[in-house]
Amino acid sequence: MNARTISKLRSTFLWLRLSWLFLFFLSLAYNVAKAIFQFEDPLPKWSLIIPGGSILGMFFTQILIVMVSSERGRVSIRKACPNEIPAIVNCLHRCSVEGTFVMFVIPQPGRPKEAAITVQFSFEGGEVGFDWLLDNGLGNEERGRFEELAKRRGWKFNQREGGGFHYLRVQGGDPAEIAGIGTEVITSLYQVDPSEQLEVETDSPNWRRESQTPQIG
């Protein structure tokens, strides 16, 4: 489960908790008004069930939030530059841990952080590949730019779905080729300097840089 999935789930559960809280206070206000103004209750059972049900709902939602937050701790957020991509891809290829990913977050000038383009290198189906993530930020809106570049360069890609996310994947080349594809996408499409530090997310707790060489696994 990557950081974006975790954040999305956590946000969903937080909104759900707020919804339960709103329902609780709404039902509480209704019962107080009923006691003050002595009007006939058309749904006497529900006016008693809803407050208790709201409390239970908040309790179980909080458990889900805690579970998702603990999962979030397994995702490392670091910094890396495009120049380090070959070393990162080599680590993914060498360690061969299915599902391991290293995701680069590319900020969009003048746009909020949520609009950032995210691309990643991942080990899937026994091969390392490059993924253009469609569900994060402007990924779906900007997919045409990636597809046009891929067609010009002759990169073969296909759309996939996994972990609740949709993405375009380039796979089948050697690590150097995959690294070159990702580097060109980041530096050419979005004018990122090869030495510019970008936010990087990975699900490997041992991802670190030693002597400028990331270690994964």
C-alpha cells in the first residue's frame, strides 16, 4: 500500500468520523428540542438509536484511522534527484522484491501540492518498470503528454490497475533503459534539473542512501 493510498484512506475515514459526529450532535439537538417543546416524535425509536449508533460508528472509525496511520509508518519519505534514478532502479532490480516501489513527486508550479504529478519505479511481475500514476494529482489530465512522448520514443506501455490505483506501465526493458525512460520523463516533460532534489516515497523501510547509492530491501 503506497503513501497516496494510505493518505486517501485516512482522509476518507476522517470525513466519516466527522459525519458520525455531525449525526450525533444533530440527533442530540433533536432530542433536546423534543424535550423542551414537547412535540410528538414521529420516529421515537430512531431518535434513541441514532445517538448510540453514532457513538459506535465513531469508535469503529477511529480504530480504522489508527490502523491506517500505523500502516503509514511503513512508508519512507525521502529526497532524491533524477541523477540518482539509475542507482534506484538497479536496487529494485537487484533486490527483486515484488511490489516494492520508489515514487517521485513532481510539484507543479503555482499549483497546490495535491496537484503534483507522481511517477514511480516498481518491481512487478518479476520485472522492474516505470509507472505513470493516473489517480494522483494531475496524472490523468497530463497523461496525453506522457503518451505522446512514449509514442515518439517507441516505448511500449499499457494501462493497469493495482492497489486501488490506475497507472500506465512501461516494462520489459533492462534496468538502464527503464531508468533512462523515467529520467527523460521527469527532466524533459517537466524541466526538472537532474540535480534537483524531489520528494520520494518508498514502501521499503531499508531504503536509504549510502555514498549516494540508494539501498532497497
